Amino acid sequence: KFILESRSDALALSRIVSHRNGRIPTNTNSFTALPYPPLMMGRPDPEDLKSIRATLLQPFTAMATCQTGEETTDAEMRVYCAYSLPAVILLFGGSNWERDGLKSCFLDLIRKVGNGSDGDGGDSNSPPPLPVKRCLASSVHAVAHMLGPEIVSRDKEFLASFEVSFLSDSDEAIRLNMLKNLASFIGSLPPGDGVGHRNYYLPIIHSTIMGEDVLGAAKIRSASNPGVLNWRQRDAVARVMPDLIVLYDAALVREYLWPILKTLLSDSVSIVREDAGWSIPVILRKYAKATRETDANVSIKEVIEWLKETHLDDVDDNPLVRKSTRHRKKQMVASEGAFSKRQGYCRILAAVALVMRMDENNSNNAGFPNESRKKEAPYPPIDPFGPLSPSERDRFRSIVVDDLLPPALEMTVDCVANVRLTLTKCLKMLPVDIRKESHVEEVLSTLEEELMTWDVGNTLPLNDAASAMGAGGSGGVNSSDPPATQRMVDGVIMTPTMSAC
């Protein structure tokens, strides 16, 4: 579900913009114009656009600065305008947004409002209504994709609004809406350094997320401090991390994103830790692609050692752990309070294993994307959980077998039943070639025999570990079907509203 939801949203936006521009992605890295008349391309008829521009566009943009003398009415008009603005930009095309007055409309909506600048009224410095900015914060990434990388990278006012009016806003709801779509917005910028490019904003993103308003708020313990309740912001960051990691090279990821991920994996809220765990296979894959092999080895080793140190309480360094089964179980009892960390370690191992199993049913390609994935490749959003190449799979196998799996197998005698249950699900997630190794098969058999004595009902579908772990969607791993109220179109979940459109 985690993988499917994030990928579905990204693909839906990309295909909407491509359809409006009358172009479709091909199996190469180029786009081909649709061989249809304009109306079938997704482009509106030029005559219709001319009529709409002459009669409706100016009254629409005027809603952003509406002053009827009634504050409630003015605020409602601005909310309506903000809600519909992305659709209007899509209608007229991003390349025309400055000529058509839509850029000034956008900027007016986020500026301070009042009755004038002559100082007669006390409302001249009033901030824009919060519903307006919250609405725009949810759609500014879509506007950026509609404009295109060339326009966005040169538009200093639009970029300044992202940094000042949304990402650094004092309102928690505005920041939350921006964080949810942060990777999508950054993905709309061209790669490279300098203002208007992706690398320029990475230090800003790092300082904002690690600051007191987002991750830093979790350290402040006060009954009156809303920071202890902002776990949704931290979870939004955790869910967007995989898509952020794939946008940058290994050196920048290690410098700016890895510290954020470590903080999320140590969060006090379990759902934040669980969602952050999905970034581990993505960051390992990014490190494995480092230009220098030595840098790749050092970075991967750093991640693995940190996971063991924080999630296993350094059990590997304690000689008492390996003396006997009885001593091992006593050692586990000593750290019983950290059982949730050991469960988290198993879930991270399961996430790495799931990435290894992507597209495994497509035996003809042996790890390469199948035809349906080749068609997805040119789309702007990069799939963090795409199938591994043979060399990447060999690297992941080495990491799992030599580094991550041995400490997990020692949890067979863990004193906490939930840890052993999570370990069983994790081992069932492993690729078949690893799961069939004698020492792994023996441990899994032992755990399954123990579970047969429990009254667990259907809580552990051992024949479908992927659905048991809550993973699904892409690749060759079996998963439960989407709800009956949804249907799939080219890998995108269509809700009833989307289907009607």
C-alpha cells in the first residue's frame, strides 16, 4: 500500500500534464505528439479558449483581490479562486500563465490583503486567509509541473513563494500540505546547482525539516507545546523520503538526507518509524550507485552499523549473546523494553527483501523492467522501488545474507512473542533463494511450528507474506487486490471521482 499510493499519485499528475500538452511518453526518453485532433489530445479548442479568455478570465483573476467591504465574503472568494487556480492554469497552459494574469493572481493570493496601502484601515497588513494558503500549499507542486522546469527555474517570485510562504510558514497545516508534496515540487525543477535547480534547495530543506517546527519539535517536552502533537508532519517527511532520495546523488544524500532519516527512524511514534523504514532499501541502492566503490562501501557500512547499534543494542558485541540459547534468551530479557526496536529491525529487513523481489515473476528479464515498466520509465517521477538490475540484486543479496540477516536470526529465541511473530513475517518475505538456505529454513520451520500452537487465526497468512507486511502493488510480489470501489488504469488507482472524470 505504501509503495502503490505514492507511485499512483506521481504517475497520475505526470500523465495529466502530458495529456494536456498533447504528448505521450514512448519507450525511449523522448515524447511523441499524439496523432489525434486537438480536442482528442486533451488540448481545448483554440476558439473556446479565446472566448473564455475574453469573458471569464479577468473576473476569475479579480477574485484574488476582491474587496466587497465584507471580510467573510472576500475571504470566501479568495478560497474559491485558490481552489480552482491549478485547473485554470492547466486549461490555458503553463507557458501562458504570466500573459494571462494567472501568475499575478497566484502572487496576490499569498500576499497580505487589506483595503489599501494609505494607512486608513487597520487591515492593510492582514495576512492572507489561512484556508487560501493551505489550499495553495496542497497544489503548488501541481502548478510547478504545469509550468514546466524551464519556466519554474527562471521564475524567482514563484520559487520565493515556495521557500518563504509555504515551506517556512508558521502554520502547521500549511507546512504539512507542503511536506506531503515536497518531492514532487523538487522533481519539477531541473537537476543541477544554482537558484532554480534541485541542489540549491537541499540545504534549505534540510534546515527546515531538522528545525524546531518539524523534527526539532519532538525534542521539546511541554504540555502546552504543540510540537509533541506534530507527528503527522514527521510522518509526512518519512513518507516522502524515498522520492527525495532518488532525486540526488549519493554524496548529497549522505550529507543532507541521511541525518533526517536517522532522526525519523528514532522517532517516538511507531508509524513514523515504520514509514521511515521504507527509505532504507532506497538509500542503500543510491549508495551502491556511488561513483567510487570505496565511497559506496563506506556509506553502506555506515547505514548497517547504525541500524545494529540503534535497533539491536549492540548485541553482536556482547560475548554473552553467543554462549548458549539460554544465555541468549536472558540477554534478550535484559533489553525487553526495546522490543519495538527489534521489531523495527525486522521490518526494515523485510523492506529490503521486498525490493529484491520486485518483478521476480518476470523470469525472462531476470531483474530488468518488464514491458509495462519500460513504458513508465520516461515519466518525470522516478520509481524508488523499481526492479533491481542483476548487479544491484547481487549487492543487495550480499547485504542481506552477510549483514542484516544474521542478527535477525538470533531473535528466534526472543522473549517477546511479537518480535518472533514479526521475524516470521520477515523471513517469509525473503527471496526464495535466501529463504531456502538451510540455516534460514531451519529457523523459519521452528517459528512456524511455534505459531501452530498459537490461536492466531488468520492474522498471519504464511503463504502470502507480502500482504501480511502491508506491502503490495508494484513488482512481481503477490498482494491483495485493491478495494472493490477502486480500479486500476495503467498502474494508477482510480477513485470513483477520478473514474467519473
